[in-house]
Amino acid sequence: MKIKDELSYDHQSGKIIHKKTHDYTPELNRAKVLRETIGEEQKGSDKKLVGTIPLALIGEWIKEAGIEWSDTDAVQEVMKRKILSGEFDQFRVWKGKY
């Protein structure tokens, strides 16, 4: 959830800086509830809910990787790499490998 949006001008570089501040607490709580309610039910299922990732965070990952939203294969690869890295483990619902 976006909580702050700031625009400023850097006189030295002549660029406009757009700073967005997000609070991911609601998404972390949602992932925790999903883990507790459906986490065990997914053991024998063919389809699994791996995680719940905020769109703003996915956008940052895509920008960081230097890819476009339209490159769906690359976006999926970046998301898989990030979610399996352990750094974003709190957003995961299912803890298995895929």
C-alpha cells in the first residue's frame, strides 16, 4: 500500500525525482493468514499458491532487472528467482520448490 508520494527537483542534475514510499504490512499479514489457512491443504494439489507479492514490489524487481513488463518469460523468471532467494520469504504461502 502506497503511503507517501513525493516529487522534488535536483538542481545539480536538472532531474525531477519521484519518491514513493510503501508499507507492505497488509500484504505480509495476508500471506501469513493464507499460510495458516491453506498452506497444509496444498500438499497433494497440482496447483499451488506460491506467494502473494505486491504489484509495486514486482515493479521494482522488473526495473532492477532492466526488463519490460511485456516480456512475460523474463518477468516470471525474475519473480521465481526473487521468491526462492529467501530474502522475500515472508510473502510466501507455499514453502516448497518449483
